[in-house]
Amino acid sequence: MEDSSTKNWETAVLDGGPADGKRTRVTDRPRVIQVTYPCLPDGPEDGARIEALYLYRRDCGVTTEPLRYGFDAASP
């Protein structure tokens, strides 16, 4: 397993959607970043987690930091 301190981390900023303006660090320039927010269950809890899912796709035209990931409004 590779030590995370030796990886080439890059800063990325999320553009649009519920995480607009948030910054994160990524390695290997992933094409998609998944953002989740917890949802409260309506009724008794049975151990299931319910989360809202949002996808951000990398803008391949941005080649220097901060990388940009735009909100995909068509994501599930």
C-alpha cells in the first residue's frame, strides 16, 4: 500500500449545486466526485443510512490548480 504522504495531492473546488465553493484535495484527477448529505429517516431507525447524492464532474479544460468540478444537475 502506498503511503498517502507521497501522493501528489491537488486542490479542487466544487462549482454549483449544494457544495458550491467547497474545496477538497484529490489524487489522480478523478473524473467524478461524489458528495453526500445525510437525510433524517421518517419513522423508526432500522440501521439503514439515507443520504442525498450529488455528483460533480471534472472540467477537463482546467489543467492547473485549483482543479474545477462542476455540479451535474442530471445526476441521480
